[in-house]
Amino acid sequence: MARAKKRQRKPDYRVTWFLYALSALAFGFGAWGAFNGAQTLKWPRAAAEIVDANLTYHEQKTRDVQRPDHWNTFAVHYLYSVDGKTYLGGGIEPYDFNMQNSAGAAKMADTYKAGATVQIAYDPKNPAEAYLIPGPSSMSLMLLGLGAAFVLFGLLARRMIRLGPGSDDDEAGGTKKTKPVRKPVELDPDIASFYPKPGAQPQP
């Protein structure tokens, strides 16, 4: 009687769909921010004087007292004039979702010093809106990268779930794999006569 085929369990792809949802969320916000940030590259430029630039160091206590969590944020204000009217701006990157990269903040603090003259981009329809670094923000590009990474993780998780854990059954025939039995080496009868048989009593 042929053995009944083992019923396969339906794969559970909920983890995969969760990763795909995170990917869509991150990629959607990143693409929206990068697209709108790219529009600021077409905005007119104006000379601006930096009146203050501050790098703030933040530290959060963690369980590991020797290695606390810390990061940097950068804030800047600058004066610029459009059509004879003076504005005070503080925008750094457009559509940055009020987030900064700690290393990027430290780099900006080294680049933009108080008293320096820089070129800013301002909205021709609303000159009060201006940015120190026009174009897609670093955070929007980071979200795009996270979205792509979540897609790759989702594909990898789907493949692992589909293949499942290793099985002793042969995928083709459903038969159980057994290790080949090695036959004992047969000795020549003349040579074997010199050795006592197992269980035999030794001759006096």
C-alpha cells in the first residue's frame, strides 16, 4: 500500500506583507519628499548673511552608562532681501520631515558659520520660504533607501517561508532518505584462519 502523501501546510506570508507595507510607507514618503525637494532647485537664488548657527549635542541615558545614546542637531538663521524687503529665514533642507542626520548636522556646522555670506533658494510665490540647501533632502533620500531595503527583506523572507525548513522526505518521490549501508570487508579465508572467531575460547 502506497504511503499517503504528507499534507503540506499553507505558507504564512504575514511577515512578508508587513515588510512590503513598511516599504510602501517609507518609499511613498521618501518619493514625495524627494520630488517636492527637487522642485526647489528651480527657485531663484539670493545672497544671505548667516546671523547665528548652532550645533546642539543631545544625549539620552541608556542601560549602558559607558555608551549613552547621543546625536547632533543643527539650527541656523540668515537674513536675505528680495525686491527690497528683508526676510529672516531658518530653513535648511526642504521636506526633511523635521529630522536630521547626526553626522550631517556636524558637517553643516563646520560649513556654515555665523557671519558668512551664502546663497539661499527662495520661493518666488512666497519669498518668506527659503532653504539653505535646496534639492531633495538627505532624509527623503534615506527613506527611499529604506523602502528599497524593506522590499529586499520581504523578497528574502518570502523565499525562506516558501521553501520552509529542511525535511527528511524526498521532494520528488516522497520517500524517506536513508544512508547507504556499507558492506563489511571480506578477508581472504587463509588470512582469516590466523584470527580467532568472535566468541571462541582461546586454545591453551
